[in-house]
Amino acid sequence: MSNSITFRGGVHPLHGVHEGKAATCGQAVIDYTAETVTIQMGMHLGAPSTPTVQVGDHVKLGQQIADPVGFLGLPVHASVSGEVIAVGPVQTILNPAAMAVTIKNDFKDEWVDGLEPLGDVETAPVEKIIPAIKNAGICGMGGASFPTHVKFAVKEGQYCDTIVLNGAECETHLTCDHRLMLEQSKRIVDGLRAAMRALDVKKGIIAIEDNKPDAIEAMRRAAAGREGVEVMPLMTKYPQGGEKQLIQVVTGREVPTKKLPLDVHVIVLNVGTAKAIADAVIEGKPVISRVTTVTGHVNRPSNLRVRIGTMADDLIAACGGISIPEDQVGKIVMGGAMTGFPFPNTTHIPLAKGNNGVVVYSEAEAVDYEEDPCIRCGRCVEACPIGLNPFKLKYFCDAGDMKRAGEWCVMDCVVCGSCSYICPAHRRLTASFKAMKDKIAAEARKGKG
């Protein structure tokens, strides 16, 4: 039975064609390895890492190819073995000139020497778990890409009593987490237990929407007999996987404005992040791959286990290419329909650690409506899971009024898209809020500089 407690607001773009999951939820994960990978230095939230290799260098699988920079920094590792053929700026999904290292794959998959496995997660030295997580370059695999070891940095006066694994996967079209829970359920629980031991947390909850009954059953079997671990089915509702919404539903606690989950004694991890933690602790392996859904108008919609740095156009080709004529393609998106980012005129863009999907939409599906005047229906207010006033906030954002937008809590917006989805006037609410959040963040960085 599902948890009947729910967060305020939210929408249901989750039925029939809008959900978009049917094409891949039954597709087992397939391994795919490309001829070259282009590995970004800025895949995580924080300063980009500094490359430590040069063109012509031979690297092994899992070898560190970049050093971390700053408090939020993470090392970066080679996702294939082979020759470094380029070090320099490349186009990424959000940056036209991001530093990256390109490696030509020799397909030997020769692992670097010196991996330091800690062994079983129940007996691994507790003090070595968080350093192992950092050394493996682990950040959030659900999209936010926040460095995991920093999330575990509990300050004096703080404590964590619950770790929640996010298996909701409420975004449209994506099924990579669903398949991971079916196929790597024990390894996910291992990662949760490693995290619990590292922070001396007694309660671990795996939260899964009730539209994935097979995943719920698989995770329950894997969790059986594991100390402090339980599986909680949740109502299917978007954005159920939002960090603050998940905490409210699972624990009954509300994260206050301008506060973090740890302020209510909770840490949230994606199931993919938990799996990466287990790999780092048990085998000493860094993040070199992830499962990604490739779907929409492709000939073979699939869930692929791909190496970090694989180009999106290679992923599409691996799925048999686009299945509709080129002039009928409306938009190709990295991620799902609600929170994904459209590709900027090219799909020759590398996959990062947090990229969980590539979706090809037709022109009809990606139609760009003209904005109509607000009709004051209040649906956006009802849909906002944070409790904001989107129709009012948009006026300040469109006018460039940072002060008033800040006063109306634009920085609390989680950019889930619920308000835009529900708006009968097709107002570009979420886009306005995202632009203002970016502007305020840029001004804050400038002020600190």
C-alpha cells in the first residue's frame, strides 16, 4: 500500500502518452561503449576540475585525469582506456566552451593499478567510506550533480537521523532508475548501508512511486534483513522525486525556506548514487559509467549503460537512429519533458554523470505555443509544490526586478515545470523563474569576487 501522505500542489503528467515510460520500462539495460569519449571537467556543482593529462598520453580505465578544485571539487577519471587525443573546450548542454578531455578508446578496458577496495559495506572501516566516495568522484546521479562527500559533511551542531534513497523517478520518459532498481537492487542497498554506517544513521528509507510495483518488490527482497532499511511506496505524483517534497512525504518534516535537508536531519540520495557508492566501497572503482534512457522517436528505445563522456549522437545511433524524417524532429532533450534541456542545434554533446536521458520529440509534440495573457485562474498557485505565487512572480522576473523577485522567493523555486504545465494560457513561467534565478546567482558570485 502506498504512503497516503502527500505534498501540496504537483501535477500528473503521468498518464498515457504524456508519461512516455512504456517504451523502455520493460527494456533490460544494454552495455554500449563508443569509439571515443569526451569527459567534461565540470560535471559536478562546483569549480571545474583541472586536467592532469596531455594529448598523446595513454590512460587506463579508472585513471584520474583531473584534480579537484575548491571545497566542492571532485577528481575526474578516464571512462575508457586508450590515447588522449584532445584537451580543450567543447560544447556541452549548457556551456559552449567547457574544458574536457577526449580519449580514443582502445577497447582493452585495462583498469588502472592501485584501486583501494574496502570490502563488504558492513565491515569496511567507517572512517574510510567518505574519503572513498570523494576519491571515486561521486556526485548526485539524479541530475543535481552535487558532490556526495560534501553532502555528507555534517557540521558541528548538525546531525542526520535518516537517509532517503530517491527511487521515485517521477520525470516523464525516464526509466533508467527503474531498471537499475530491478537489476542492481542489492548493490543499491549496499550503497545505502555504506552511507548509513559512514554517518552513524540508523534509518534508511528507499522511496519508490507506486507505478513501479516490480521495483518495489525487488528492492524489498534486497532490503530484507538489512539493518534499518525499509522500502516505502509513494503515490505517483509529480514532482514526487523533488528533494523537499520527498522529505515531506517520507518523514513528515518540512524543509524551511533557505534551508537544506540536513537542517531537518535528512540526507537524500538518488538510487544511482547509492549504487556508485557501493562500487567505490566494495571494489574501489570510480564513476566511469551510468545508465541512461534513450527514447522518443528512435528506432529502438533503450536503457543503455554507457561510459561517461559518450556523445549523445552516438547514443541515438546505438538505438538505431531517429525514426522520423529530419524535418519532423521538433526537439531533442537531455532529460525528460518537465526538467530536461534542449540540445543547442547539435547532439554532438558529451554525457555527464548526472545526465539520465535523451528524448527525441516530433514537431507536433514540441510545439511552441504563443503566450496568452494571464487569466487569473490560480492553477499555477495550486500546482506549485513550494507554495509560491507563480503568476505574480512572473511579472517581476520578466521586468528584471531582482529585488522584488527575491522578496517573492524566486530562489525557492525548484524549476519543476508544474506551473507551466498546468497553465491554460501557456505562460512561460518556469523559464522566467530559471532565468531570474541564474541572474541572481551570477550577481551573488560577482559580489563575492
